[in-house]
Amino acid sequence: MNIHQLINKYAQQPLPHQLLVSWLGDYKRPNDKINTLKTEGVLEAVKKGLYIAGPATGLLRPEPFLLANHMLGPSYVSIETALSYYGLIPERVYEVASMTTKASRKFDTSLGRFTYTHLPLPYYAFGLNCVQLSPDQVAIIASPEKALCDKIVTTAGLTLRSIKGSYDYLVDGMRIEESALKQLNVYTIEEWLPGAPKKDSLLMLVKMIKSL
């Protein structure tokens, strides 16, 4: 297959620069060809070294969650983005927020803003789901419990000191329904506590949910 056919075939996947170069093995100057494809709108760069099918192809492109996994790795989609995906918060989210073991970063792209917040191991690795976004796309997303815990852990200045304070923050502040909180698996959260940042706040979250 030629480069256009390959881009069409894998249009729903992020395309790393190294992969494109391997597809252009017959070219003496593959980077020049990549730049030409960008100019033609067949390819679009989302960050240095990472591309997607361009608007000229008219093809479906990678889902934002899958793209977020590839923009910076390791990473997984979490906090408000995941909470909105699961229907736990009513607000529409306008950026894709992820957690990473690397330094916190953000990328502003033509497809929107992608943010990454650092989390330490082993806590980072708990509560991750592989979600099928389409027949050809699978992304790593925090479970509802992990996304909520990540929100508490990464919100500067937030400390949950009482059951009432926790309730007010989650139900009145974040507008999460009581019924949705009751469905969360608090026993899973308890398993994460020994290695978690803000352990006391997460313990208070567990106590509040158990009190409902």
C-alpha cells in the first residue's frame, strides 16, 4: 500500500513520526514527504512527533481519549473528563484531563487542550479501565472511583475533614447525585489508601459514602 492508503487504513489511530517514516522507506527524504502531506491536509500534527489523518481525508479520526493516551505516556484520562464521561457530573468538559507519572504538562492543539497532572506510584496504577470507544479504538480511563479520588488528590488546598464537609463538596459543589455516590465501590478505594496521597481525605470520602 502507498502512504495515502496506509493513512486511510489507520485514520482512527494516532500516527507517530517513526511509523510514518517506516511507511516511507522508499523515500530518500521521508521528512520532506511528511511536510508535503501536512501542507496538503492529508496529515495533521497534534504535537511534535505525533500526527493524525488530516482534514483533507474526510475520515473519522482518533477519539480525544485515545489521542490523550498517546500525547504523553504513560497516562490515563481522569478527574472531570472521566467523571463527565460516566455521567457523575452534569457539566460538559472542554479539555481532556489525564494523570501521568511524568511531570505535569499541557498541550493546546487544534483538537482542544490536553492536560496532564503528575501522580506518584503505586497510587497512579490503581483503578484503571480499558474502555472500547469504537470497534478500532480502546483508551485507558480511570474508573469512576479513581477519577473521584484523583479529583480530591490533585485539587490544591482541598482537605476533607468531616463527613458534612465531604458531602457539601461532592453533592453541593460538584453536583454529584447521592444515588451515584452510593453505587461507588468504597471497598476498592480502601484498598488504595496505604499508597495514596491525601490518605486522610480519601478515608473521609469513604466514611461519607458509607453514611449515605
